[in-house]
Amino acid sequence: MKLAIRSDERDSEFAQAGVWSYADGIGLAGNAILAGSMKTTYVLIDYENVQPETLTALERDNVNVMVFVGANQTKVTYEVASVMQRMGDRAAYVKIAGSGNNALDFHIAYYVGQLAAAHPDARFHIVSNDSGFDPLIHHLKGRKIAIDRIKQVADMHLPGGAGTASAPDRLAVAIAYLAKIGAAKPRTVKTLGSTVNALFRKELTAEEIAEIVGGLVNRGVITVNQNRVAYELPSPPPQTGQRSM
């Protein structure tokens, strides 16, 4: 999927904190990700350095995501873009205007500073393999900013998340998620199991995954025929904060 980044759209809420979002061509038209409680988590992804397989684990009401795209990068994966679109005004792309050593790193540092000034009680995760961020992180921790660097989205610990839910709650979470993702629903038992595990931060055992999939069958949410999955799901509630294509 190609990015059609427009850097001329600025959201007023971002402008209040000195931060602007850059939208892609699939409906994220410059919405702010600053809205939310003071307990919000911001995830800033160095997409030049790390290309996550999925962002499913970040689809939470208190999580905001910024994907920083290099000047010469023209594509993101469908798995990433589809989650970003579903997150609506809690997700944004930042397209780097030029190239050069550490150009993208400086952009991330700038946005972390702006967001930390506006939301000092928030939590920040920089997703990157680049240890050059570590001195900045050390400095910000000294100023009581909750921040770290992780190498993969899967390494992130989000307290109180779906992974702590009981078995019935997990089933309800899985049904709600499958209803929300529309045509992106997995079509085989194997990919359904992988999707369920990713939804719970890859913390489930094989038995727990099988229990959830079995629960989906018993509830009549899915039918399985020779490893192929068909769905009978309730319609998701309409989402706010997204613009039509």
C-alpha cells in the first residue's frame, strides 16, 4: 500500500501543543492524536528501522500511535495501515521531509518533547533498534518522564490490557475485535489463532487460543469447514473521528 502523505494539513488540537499530524491517502485526514486522558500512552515507531508485523496490540482507547516514515519510503504493510485506519484520530503518520544522518531520529525527538510538554503524565514508547535514542531517554527519565525504547511492538507491556482478561472476557474481546475489522478478518483457523494471540500480546498458550476459537464456534460466531473460517458476527457500532474515503 502506497502512502499518499500530505504535509499541508494541520489539526487545530495538534497546533495547540505545537504538533502536527501527517495523513495518508486512506482516510486519516490530519486528525489529532493528542486527545485523551492524562494517562494516555504514546507509541512512536521508527518505521525506517523497525517494520512491525502488526499493530493489533495497540488498538486500545488510551493508546496513540505515530508512525515515522523515511523520506524514501513509499509503502507500509496492509497489516499496519489497516490498524492505523481503524484507530482513527488516535493514529497518524509523519513523513520525513528530507534525508540525512539521523533525520528521522530528530523528528521523533522533537515530537516526544512536544507531547511530553503537553502531557507530562503520559507514558511514551519509542519503537526502534537505534540505541542513539538512549541518552535522550535517560535525560527525560531524569525529568520524571515515563519513557523507554523497545525493539518491537510485541515487547511492549501495556498494564491492564486484554492479556489480563478472564477466559469469558477474552472471548468477548475477540468477538468485538473480529466484528470491528471487517474484511480483514482471518479466513483460516491458523491465521485466526495467530490473530487472537496477537490481540492478547502473544501471551496465550496453545490451549488458551484453542479455547477461544472453540468458544467462537460454540457461540455460532464462526463455522469451520476444512480449515476455512466463515463468520456470523454482529455489526460493530459506528466509529467517530474518521472521515470517509
